[in-house]
Amino acid sequence: MMSDHGIELGDSVRLKSGGPLMTYEGESHSTGDAICTWFDGTQRCQETFNHRAIEKADGPEAGPMTRVGR
């Protein structure tokens, strides 16, 4: 399902100001903000952001991540 902002559940997004790739998980029922998750090492992080602060990530860096080495 696509949000009113052109982002679908599971899309790779990032803050317009930069930062890690995140996964769009949906909208907060209370605020309407975007719920995004990402990993910091092995720690799963989740935060809400105003839709105007994020954009859909395009290009090869937005694809599935693979870990190389240990």
C-alpha cells in the first residue's frame, strides 16, 4: 500500500539530510509521521520522522544489504 507521500511499505528511505538507509514501516496512528527502522550494527532502531524529512532511496545502495566477512 502506497502512502500519500509516494512511499510504499518496505521501501528503502533516508533522511534528506543524510544518514543510514532505513525501511519504511508505515505511518504513526497518532501523528501521521513515517515510522522507519534501521540497524546500527546488530541493534535494531526505530523512529518516526515527518514525511517531508525523508525521501525514497534510489540506486544500487538502496537494494538488499549483504554482509561481507565477519
